Amino acid sequence: MHILGISGSLRAGSLNTSVLEAAASLAPDGMAVSLYRGLAGLPHFNPDLDVEPAPPAVVDWRSLLKSADGVLFSVPEYAHGVPGSLKNALDWVVGSGEFVDKPVAFFHASPRGTFAHALLAETLTVMSARLIPEANVTLSILKKGITADEITTDAAMSGALREGLRGFARRRQSASLST
Ligand SMILES: Cc1cc2nc3c(=O)[nH]c(=O)nc-3n(C[C@H](O)[C@H](O)[C@H](O)COP(=O)(O)O)c2cc1C
């Protein structure tokens, strides 16, 4: 099972990116989590450009999404909204449909971004993604610049992430058995 991790932050010391990097190292047997690093390289979405052939960065983004068995997001809130670079990436796949029926869970670094988290869930729902709420994990990271290693070696945080990953795998497996 290959899971694509998408951090909504471009910041070098991003807490949300650290959470996904920690999730990648905590993934159970049979699951691999890799991070999408192309958010900043996508062109601004413009429906006039949403034609064949798509820009190369968009082709890459769509193909990574298409081949993923599921997607994990970790996203900060900016001005009560989803960071623009992430929304831009999502706009590129509204028409092409890579999120249709895609299992999705949220591993956010902080509970403070309630507006962004709700808006992201709404956008993915309207794009027909399959949200798996029982796999969601929201940490309360207060330490600035925390590294993935520090999260991985913290018993409470790594336990919560492991539980979320196992929940994701369970739901993913039961869904594929029933289809
Ligand atoms: C431009 C900007 C706007 C922000 N707006 C909010 C906000 O509306 N609500 C909130 O809870 N935090 C807000 N924050 C704080 C970030 O969500 C917080 O610092 C988060 O940890 C950043 O995630 P990262 O470490 O993954 O980059 C804002 C930060 C920035 C830079």
C-alpha cells in the first residue's frame, strides 16, 4: 500500500511536514508513505491551461496521486483558510478527477486550524474523495522547529500516528475487499 503524504506548508521548518516525515518512518509493514515535494513548482491554476498537454509539473502531480492507494494531509491554517499553494494544487485535479474515491486522512500538527481543516475536508468531499475520519490524528505540537525524529521518538505522538496509520490500513483493506 503506497500512501502519498501532502504537507500544506512550504516552510523549511514546517511542523506539518515533520509530522508526515514521522508518519513515513512509522508506517506499518505493507505500507509505504512518501511525501509529495512539488507543491511550490506547480503553475498557478488557470482553466485555460487545463488542457492537453498539461504542464509537466501538473502531469507529475496527477500521476503521483493516481498511483497512490491513499493520501495523508497535514495542513496549517492561513487567515482562516487553506494555504494558497495547496488549494492551487487541488484546483489542478478538480477536472482530471484523481481524488475520486481516493481514501484520505488528516494528520494535522495542531488543533488550532479548525477553519482550514473544515474547508479542506469540504473541498475534498466535493471532489468525491473518500474521507476516513477514524484514521485522523491531530497532534498539539507546541515546540517550534520540531523534527520528524523528535516526533518519532515521542511515545505519545508516535503512538497516535501509528494508530492512525493502522486505522487507515484497516479501512483501506476492508474497502478493497468489499469492491
Ligand atoms: C500568513 C499566516 C497566517 C496564519 N493564519 C492563522 C490562522 O488563521 N489560524 C491559526 O490557527 N494559525 C494561523 N497561522 C499560524 C500557522 O497555522 C502555524 O504557525 C502553523 O504551525 C504553521 O505550520 P507549519 O509549521 O507546518 O508551517 C498563520 C501563519 C501564517 C504564516
